[in-house]
Amino acid sequence: MIRIVGALAGREIIRFLRQPNRVAGSIGQPLLFWLFLGSGFSPTFDAPGLEGVTYMQYFLPGVLMMLMLFASIFSSITIIEDRDQGFLQGVLVAPVPRVAIVLGKVGGGAALAVGQSLILLVAAPFVGLVPGWGGLALILGAFVLSALGFTTLGFAVAWGMRSTSGFHAVMMVFLMPLWLLSGALFPVATAPGWLYALMIVNPVTHALRLVRLPFHMTPGELAADPAYLAALAVTAAWLAVCLGLSVWRVRRVETGVAPHRAPA
């Protein structure tokens, strides 16, 4: 099972690295977004409880989450491509555990998202965000946990899709609201009541908290912080639910759908 998971994950990584334009675009777009939007809002940023934090510092974890969210979920588009090319059918008829298919595809997509986020993380010291080694370890753990949760969500959605354009359309309807309502652009505490309620139930809000707080607090402080521990619990629960849903989708026998037949 480990060999199958490794082979499927490695295939995802190799496919990504063989597309230089995809590599440059995935890093360049969030970087420009952070530089332009962060510079524009910096003079007017003044949030209660965030004295001494510039908007460039506040916005960087939000951009890291944006990169991770989009990279994780859109890596699942390869499921649709593999189905069209016949590769997925070959994997499904092989005597392999269904959970290995999920873990392989999800593991490869999550590894790509974490790798891209680590590249953008290099920009943190340039705006004065220098966490210690313990903080870096917690940030890396947050990257892994969040990327796995988002990738399993993308897997569950992509498994039933029949076209890449349909997948893009469906996911964009959900991705931007998930990111915009995560506290990436403005603090959750300053949002109006109805918006605050939406942001609190948004799992991306809690994943972003896991990334942001280690920049400003030590591991010891975080271990005693109820907000951080609650965010960790919500993100872990989100991963468990999405992973269970993905495995169920792969094991479920599709009914009511006529098989595609080649014309006579």
C-alpha cells in the first residue's frame, strides 16, 4: 500500500514539475497580489489588538493560505484528466486498496501545495516576520494539515466531475468566498455580526489562524491559547471529514450513469 501511495504521489509531483508555466504562475500570482494589495492598504490599516502589525505583515499569512487553498484544490483536477486518458480506470481495476488511491492523489497534491507555500514563506523576513524554530515547525505543521484538508475536499468534488471546465466553475464559486471570509483581508474581530458568524464557521478561518499565530506567539504561549487549540481541533476535524468523504466516494458504486461507449 505504501508503494502504491508513493507512486501515485510521485506521479503528481513529476507532472507538476514538467509544466514550468504552471510552476511560475502558482507562485507569481499570490506574490504580486501580496505586494500590490498589501502596499495599497498599508497606510490605512489600523485594527484593534494589532498595534505594531503592518498590513504587509498581516496579509502575508492570508496570501500563504490563498496559495495553499488554490494549489491544493486545483491539484485534484488531475483526477478528471486521468479519467479522460484512461489511467484512472486502470488503477481502479487493479487489486489495490481504494484508500491507497485517495492517499496517493491527496498526498501528491498536498506536497505540491506545501512546497509552493514554503517558497513564498521566504518573503516573511523581508517584512519583519521572523518566527523561531519552534514557530517554523508549527507553521510547517499547519501547512501540512491545511493542505491535506483542502486537497481531500478537492478530491471529493473532482471525483464526480466529468469536465475540467465544470470543476473550475464549481470550485471558484466556493473558493473565493472561503478565502475572503477567512480573515485573510481583514480581522475577524472587526467584522459585522452576520459576517462574523460566517467567518467563524468557515474552516479556512481556523486553518489561517494556525498559520498566522506562530508568527507572533511562542510555542509555549500557543499551547495555552484556547483560540489556537480550537483552530487545531477544527482543522483536524475538517481533514477527517473530507478524508472520509473521499474514501466513500471512491468505494461507492456509481449507479444511474450510463457508461461511455465508443461509437461503432
